[in-house]
Amino acid sequence: MSEVMEKPKVAATAVHLVEARLGLAEAKRQDWVVDAEEGTRIEDVLDPMYWAHTAARFSPYDRIEVRIDTGEWLLDLIVLQAGRNYARVHLAAKHDLAGASAEVPAGSVKHKVEWKGTHKKWCVIRIADSAMLQEGLQSKELAAEWMNNHERVTS
């Protein structure tokens, strides 16, 4: 009879991380922040030629945070490949911020600016008791500036 020979059982060896493969992020990659101009589309940022003037500074695995000036979105990108005048990036995350900063919470509003006619003109009014804190300002912008300065020093 023929006997089937079994392979001797060998204990599984544990895989260990070699210390040379461990390092701080600052030593292994660069983190970049880009303030994209208003009108820039996400598709533009993902185009390798968008990076033509800056690509030589990138290395694979660098991270790029792209935030649009209008505050509508923020992108997290990973550099896949960088040449002298192009960079291929991977969209790791897209954050839609369009409605995130639209309104100030009602409880935090302490003052308002109102037009009170040709004599009192633009006025700053405290909402809590309707007291007029400042009057006679020539424009709404000046009244808003006065209000912002007042809130800064009284907060």
C-alpha cells in the first residue's frame, strides 16, 4: 500500500514590523494646504495639469488640503505621482461646507443695525432691551463696524 506522507506541521511565524519602516509623518511625507481661487471646480483640482507650476515640490503620499475661497468645499488629496509639470492625485475625502457657516446662532446675536431716519441715521441697537447704543452713523457698513468693535471689547 502506498502511504500518503503528511507535511510536518510548522508553527506559524509572526510577522514583525522592522523599525526602519516606522517614522514620524513629518519625516515620511509633507502636508500641504492650497487656497483655491473662487471659480475653481473640483474637476479642475483633480486634473494633473492643475498642479503644473507646483508639482515638482510633491512626492508620492504627500497630503494636500484644498479649500475654496468661498468656503463651499474642502478636499483631502493624496499625491499618487508627481512629475516636473504634473501631479496625479487621489481624492481621499470631499467635505461639502456650503451650508455650514450660513447663519449665526440666534442666541449669539446681541446687537443689530437699523436705519432710524434722516436724523438718527444708522444706529446700533442692543437686542436684549432695545437700547440704542450708537446713532448717527453715515452708512450701514460703518454701523456694522462699530457694532463689531463694540462686541469685541465687551465680550
